Amino acid sequence: MKIRVLGSAAGGGFPQWNCNCRNCKGYREGQINAHARTQSSICISSDGERWLLFNASPDIRAQMASFKPLQPARKLRDTGIEAVMLIDAQIDHTSGLLMLREGCPLNVYCTDPVYEDLSSGFPLFPMLESWNGGLQRHPVSLDSDKGFEIPAINNLRIHAIALSSKAPPYSPHRNNPVKGDNIGVFIEDLNTGGSLFYAPGLGAIESHLLPWMERADCLLVDGTLWRDDEMICQEVGTQTGLSMGHLPQSGAGGMLETLFPLPARRKILIHINNTNPILDEDSPERAELNRQGIEVANDGLEIDL
């Protein structure tokens, strides 16, 4: 299984266009050791030619331009993207579908709640119907034990796992979360046996998640905030990480404490918010990750399992 990190930042990217926090200002002025990042997305393949895209960020056009296997090569107009799988209906994970309209019809896999949100509050499915049939929706089952395969993406079995979360602000059930608003995925290569657990939005380590995380060779998980009150302390927001559905890295019960005993060969944080001190590669927080053997995803990171 081949994995390409197309984007590794949280919504807004890094540096965020309207932000003057320590990280964003420091990057622009060359005062910190950091790398720019686009908004969170990955793609996977078993053969290096046919790819499954996870989430379509607003930065998808630049992300595709930076990765040749996704570019047209086989006929006059085409792409290496065979299908898109959405882990939620958040705007920073779905609005890139608008940029892919010339490639419609496009196979899109998502849960029922995500489909409902993208047919009502943020109606991408109706909006794109006029482009050669638009988005062809395929339901994602939450029967994680059984799993499923996607045609043309050979030898990869996907298990969708429900996560606790809040629906997007435009969702009709924003204040009434339902199962399937947000998912993680466990992906296994049926040839090599390699496995990935991917959850860029992870608000709590629920008991049903640990068996999947313990099985994975690689964990690619939520790295949004270092501390729960990070955005409040930096005066760029009023919400905690947990209230937004993101488990902080530090503190009791945080992501570092969760990852420490797990046997995965690689443990990687993704969906990094622009305020997170781990973006500064010389920070004490980054040094702590290095000490624990935890990586920070960057745009262009490639993983083979």
C-alpha cells in the first residue's frame, strides 16, 4: 500500500492567510524553522497508478499539481484518482470537490449523515449534478468488522469506524450528533498485510477504537492542537480543542499518552493547526515528539506498507 500525504494542516493551512500568531508571523518573517502546509488530505494506492483520495480540500488543485501520479497521463483528459472517500462533511474536507467538477462523473464514498449534509446544508451533490452527472454517491457501511473494497483500487480492504464528533456548522443536526458524522478508517493491504489507521479528526479514544489502533502498522492521527486551550491562550479563538472534536497531544489522556504504548511501527500526527508549536521544528514540543518517536506529517510525505 502506497500512501501520499497531499496536505497535512488543519483548516486554513499553514501559514493561515489571515493569522498573525507566533507560528504564522514567524514563518512569514523567517524567524522559525517550519514548513508551509496545505489543508489535510491523503491518497492511497496498491499499484501506484490508481488512487483513492481521502477528502478533497480547498487546496486540491495545487496538491494534484505536486503529485504526478494524479495528473493526466493515459488519455487526453483523465486523472489517477479513481474515487474519493469523505471522512466527514467539513468544508475543509469537501469543498475541493468543486475544483474537480471537470472530472465528473466522480465516485464519492461517504456515510449517510455526510451525504445528507452535502445535499442540504452544504449542497455539493445537487450543485454538481449539471457537470456530466456530478458526484456518484456510494454508501459507506459502518459495519467495521466486515469492511469493503472499492472497484479499481485492488487488494485494499477498508473498515470504516464511527468516531464521536460534531457535525459541521451548516449541518441540520449540528447540535444533535449522529453515528457517521465522522469516521476513521482502518485500511489493510491484502497482498502485503500492511495496515493503516487514519483519523485526522479524533475527539476521544473510545474503547472500540483501541483494537484497531493496536493492529495498525502505521497510525496517522489527529495532531490539531498541542493543548486543549491553545487557541484561547493565543487569542485566536474561543473554543477548546475538545469542543471542536480534537484530542490535544499533551495532558492526561491526550494523544501522546494514548500513542505511547501502541506497537505501530510509525506514529504520525496530521491535521496540524497553525497555532500548534510542533510546527516549529526547534520547539520543546517538537523535541518531545522526537523523543517519543512520533512524527509530524508534512505535505509530500510518502509511506509504504
